[in-house]
Amino acid sequence: MQVLSKHSLLSPLLSVTSFRRFYRGDSPTDSQKDMIEIPLPPWQERTDESIETKRARLLYESRKRGMLENCILLSLFAKEYLHNMTEKQLNLYDRLINEPSNDWDIYYWATEAKPAPEIFENEVMELLREFTKNKNKEQRLRAPDLEYLFEKPR
């Protein structure tokens, strides 16, 4: 029976050529040749759905985002405001959450880390930005329970 020391266990690892891992997203030397952009179909306003169907779809889409931060932010925002939005505001919100292909863009615009494109500068974006400031210091650690989907609008 052979006894292995710490040194004998680590030595194969030490002899392997070392490598370094970098975050290359904002590096000026990154050619981004390894990036693949998957084209998404252009956003189109849905004119064939009722306002109730649109609200239900937007509630769902607000909750099912590509990143947790937006799931929490947008689902809580939708719970608070979607029931009182006009059809025009619902269309603006629909465009906001469905046209951008990058969820981080929506997050940065809502938190004012980056300016939003002119097309998204509207009353719904203002409402979302105010909501994002969380002036009442509410704990926003998770998306609301699904029961709110069945509550009567306030």
C-alpha cells in the first residue's frame, strides 16, 4: 500500500501550466470575436389581445425574466402598478420589458446607472425609476408570491 503525502498529491497540479481567468467584458483589448449575438425577432405591439389578457401576460412576463434582479424588481413593480395602468401605459411597459434584448439594460435604466434610449423615456420609465428608489425602504429580496395574481386590484 502506497502512502500519499500532501506534496505528492499537489505536485501534479503544480506542474500543470498555469492559466489565468479574466472578466473581459469591458477590456479595451477584448476583440469580442468570441461573442455570439443571437438575433431576436423585432418587438411588435400585440393589437389582437384584450386589456385583461395583456395585463395577465405582462404580470407573467414581469416575473419570468432572464436575471433574478429584474424578476424581483419588475414583478414587484407589476404587482403595485399594472392593475391601474391605462392601455397606453400597458403598451409602453410591454415595449420596455420585451423590446430590449439584454435584461441588464432594463436594470441599468431603472436604477439610473445608464441613460435609457429616447424611445423608453416616458411616464412608465419614470414610474419604474421612482419605484426602484424604494423610498419606503421595503425589503425586496424575492418576487411576490403568486397569490397576488388572484387578488382584486387596489
